[in-house]
Amino acid sequence: MVSKRNKTRIALRVVGSILAIFGIMCVVGYIKAGNVIKSFEDDYKKFSDLEDDKKFTSLVNLYKFCYFVSIKEESAFAFVVKENKESGVKMAKEALEKKNTKEIDDLILSPYSMKGTGMDISKFDKVVGDVGLLVRLGFWFKGYHTIKPTYALSSFIHKTIKKSKAKEESFAFLDIVDDSVVKVFGVKCDANGLKSISSAKKFTFEASKNGISGKAADFIAYICYKEIFENEDAKIRVAIRLKTDVNIRHNSSDIFILNKSRKGKPKLERLESGPNAEDSRQKAVMGVIGD
């Protein structure tokens, strides 16, 4: 029989081995996290230096309201283009807070919202870099850095919209409350209309003493940029025009195309808005526009 003393020694060795392994994991994770943070900072600085029409920053800051959506294998990022920005967004935000499914259905859903997109939602998990278990462990030992809420936000959006079932659309509506706070509402709908609105999940972007800083809207624009412009299949983005009159059901759409025929980096260009936008979209799909 093993004596109590030997049992104690074995137990101490096991505990010691576990602590040693955990310590090694923490050190490796800390180093890996530092590398990911450095890479993110360099990439974000390059993004910040881009021309404004290539990075969405002014648009996200202007509208303070946007969404990601997924249906089957397709996904999109879009702004809600408003005829009356102030009242339109206010109505939408209040409806989301109150979980008023009918009003959101009347205001926002449109048959044009999913056409012509090609965004790969699997890239959400790679927005800030390759964040595995060890890197997440390393983040825990790091002080506050904007990479943390950026990663948390992109991961939550991915989780919210990736669970679309057949004939179901999943939305993640982003309400940019102020320069530091953004709230995300998950919305599900199917062929019969809007099914549910989840309670808001809040993310806070604090002022960083170490590394990069910015508004919540700036980092949302960064997420959008990584999803749209780094996806070779992304060609057209369609945004809904939000009517302020809930009785108007026939929404018009604004059409945007990622023009790859121009020299240099492809550029997102507005094609047309209003009742003729659908004709322009069809031409774009057939390759008529941008040749």
C-alpha cells in the first residue's frame, strides 16, 4: 500500500506539474498576445491613414446606426440610409429598445437588403488577428487595450448572425450610443416577418493610455473595412433607405459597387439610388457596370 506520505508527495508533484504547465501557458500566451496587439496596432494605423472614402469612418460616425446581416451563405454590412436621419434613427432605436417587432418590421426590412453581397462572415474571428486560447489567456494578463473590445464586438456580431437557419435572416443592429459605447441587438426574421429582438449587449471602448485610441465608431468602421475590402468576392453592397413613415412599405434602395476595374485598390462607389436602383443592380451583377 502507498503510505500517506507518498500520496502527499505524488499529489504535490501533480499539482506542481499542473502549475508549471499553466505558468508556461501564461508566459507563451502573454508573448503571443503582445505580438497580436503589435500587429493590430500596425494594421489599424495603416487603416487610419487611408482615404476616408475607403474606410467608412465618416459614414459610421455620421449615422451612429448600422447593421450586419446573414442569410444562408450570404452576409452584408450596411448603413440605413435615411430620408430624415434624426427622426428615422430615433424611431428605430426606440423600437429595438422596446422590442417592438412590428415597428422594426415596418421600418427596416426590405427585399433589397441582401442582394449582391459576398462578405465572408468567418473573417469576424480574424479581424484583429489569430486569437487562439493562449492569446486570450495572454489578454487576461495585459492591461486595457482597444483590441479587447474590438475583438469582443466582432466575435459577438459573428456569433449573432452566423446561426441563420434555412429561410431565416439574422441581423446584428449596432446602436452607437456615444463615442465610447455601442449596443448590439440581435434580430431574427423569416418569410413571415420579424420573429424576435434580443436584449442589447453593451460594449465600451475606453480611452487607452497604451497603444491606439479612437471612438467606438472608428473601430466599427475598421471591422467593416476588414470584412468588405479584404474579401475578394465582395462586389456590391446594398443599403436600405429607412422611411420615417411606418406606413410606407415600399422602400427604395441605394446601390454601391466595389469597382475592381479601376487601377490601384478597388473602390466602393455609389451607383444610383431611388426607384431605378434595382435596374442598376441587375446590370452590375451581369458585369455591365465597372467594365
